[in-house]
Amino acid sequence: MDIHQSSNPLTLSEAPVVHYLQQTWELAALLRASDIHFEPFENSFRVRLRIDGVLQEIPPPPFEFKEQIVSRIKVLARLDIAEKRLPQDGRMNLGLKNTKRLNLRVSTLPTLFGEKIVVRILSTDLANLNLDHLGYGLADKQKLLEAIQKPHGMILVTGPTGSGKSQSLYACLNLLNRVEVNIASVEDPSEIQLPGINQVNVKERIGLNFATSLRAFLRQDPDILMVGEIRDHETADIVMKASQTGHLVLSTLHTQDAPSALVRLRNMGVATYNLASSISLITAQRLVRRLCMHCRTPISVSPQWLQELGLQSFKGQAAAQHHFYSAQGCSQCHKGYWGRIGLFQVMPITAALQRLILQNASGPELTAQAEKEGVSTLRHAGLVQASMGITSLSEVLAHTDVA
């Protein structure tokens, strides 16, 4: 689907600001965009949508509208329209013509030529918060389900910004959300509102940070805690102790893979004995685009090259079991892709890994042990998805490191 030829085109030449923004929200919803970027430059005002992880430009408003557009969005998000020197964050809910409502998170940033605004479109569809929808394989899903059903311990989700970590955490919380348990989360900020869960937004300017919120949670008889991100030693220390004293803790880290999360926490100053006794499972993840089923084109791939890339299960005699495709593009998709799927590396902390943690083992040593226990790399997980025709090899190579 061409964003310039959609069934809901923007009529920019005579549209007032309110009309332009309304059509932008509707176009973003129609094309399933996750973010809208309003970017001022010296002589232009650019508007882009992030669709399936890739930014695509859409027709901009007239340049003279830029200040009015920024002010209108700030009013809707209940931000201070007079404050243009500092970043601001806000939220807003909007109704569309088709009765669908958008839950939007707004972030402003002062730049050389005015305030840039990024609007994130937050999903309100709780039906999508399930592990099957995210793309977990049967074996990995079972490992994760076993970990979240334990009465205590820590589950970490790692990956870069935009890799779907929050969706995985929310999917787990959605499974655990029962009237018999007390669940609390602290986030910066909350992306999806889950009925039945006590959610707190961090507000650093008034002293409401992760550590302060966690201490308060622990005085309110919690069963399950969700921490949006472990950023420092103080937060790490609190959640480690909570996981050792009868609480299930879910959180995220920014690391490249599952074994490196252990090294990162150790570098934060967390004692090895706390790491070994607290963490139940670590999962690393990436998001890659799904191939369009209408226009994907079969390609031939050398078995030797696949083995070099990391798909060790590919043998010449089994070539018929693998079907690789490339993206083409048609009226039904965006440049050959439609939607995204997760790649996962799920690593339970076994007795052997606990021993290595206590010995201050390096990242490569932890990785080698995990591979011995059947934990696949993100590259291998991606190649398996590509061999089933779900994504392309170019997507896997772009989002994963060498196996």
C-alpha cells in the first residue's frame, strides 16, 4: 500500500491545522503506524510515519503552519505551550471517524529550528497481548510460561529500544493478571493501561523514581512487580532482593543478547551471588518485518552460505524443507512487508549457568554454556523464520549479529 496513494489522502492546499492533524491521525491509524514525527527545519517542515519499524515521509503541511501544528498538539496533550526551551511529555486520547480511539503519547524536543514532536500510538487491543501473537516458538514459549508461573524470581527481557520488550512484558502480565494476585508496575511511562494492575509513571522532577516507587510497592503486599527498566545499581539491588523474598519480578535491560545481561548487571555492581540466586530466565529479542504473502518471491540460497550465517540445521539433502523469499512490493503491503514478528533468544538460568555466574564467567563463556543447553542465538532464530518464508534474509541480517 503506497502511503501517497491511500484511500484517505491528505488535502493540504486548503486544509486548516485541525483538519490536517485529524487526517494525519486517521492516515496513521489506517497504515498501522507506531509513531508520527513532526520535524521543523530551516525552510521546511517534515512529517513521517514509522510503519513496521521504518520511517516513511508523508505530504507535509504548508511551512507556515508549523508553529500552529506544534501548539495544537501541545494543547491536546495538555502541555505548556509557552515552554519551548525544555522537553515535555504528555498524553492524549482522540476519537476517529470510524469510532476507533487512539491513545497517544507525546514527546517534545527543542531543536535549532523549533520543537520536534514525536507522537507514539499506543496499542489498546488487549487481544494482541499474547505470546503466540508476538511470535514465540513452542519451545521458547514453554520455557517462558514455566518461569512466569514460579512464585518468585526475576525474568528479564533485553534488547535495544524499539525491539518490543514492553509488549512481551505486558503479554506476561496479561497472563498473570488474576483477582487473587496483587500486581504493581512502575514505568517511564506506562504504554498500555491494563485493568487490574496498579501502574505508576515515573516522575523524576518530584522524586518519584523507580527506586522510590519500588520501596512503596514492597510495603503494599505485592505478589508480582514489573519494573519498566533497570537503569542503576539502586534499582537493581531492590528488585534482586524482592525476587529473593517471595516476589515475581519482571523487568528490562538494554543489552545485545541474553548472556550479556548478566555481564551488564555485574558491571552495575550487583553481586554475583544475587545474580545467581535471583534470575530465573532472560529473553533477548528483536523485531523484523513480515514478508507480504501476496507478493513475496522465492529465491535460491546456498546451503553452505546458510551454515556460515548460523543456520546449522540446514543440510543439502533437506533443502526442500526450507523456502526462502525476498520482498517485492504490491498494493497490499509496504515495499514487500506487512507487520512485524519477534525473534527470541530464551535462556533459563540453569544450575550450570549459576555456577559460571558465581565464577565471574565472561560473556563468551556464558554464551557457550547457553548454546550447549540448546539456547539458540537471535541470528539462528531469524534464519529459522526466514527459512519458513515469514521474513527475508535481508531483514534477519540487518537486525541480528553474526552467530
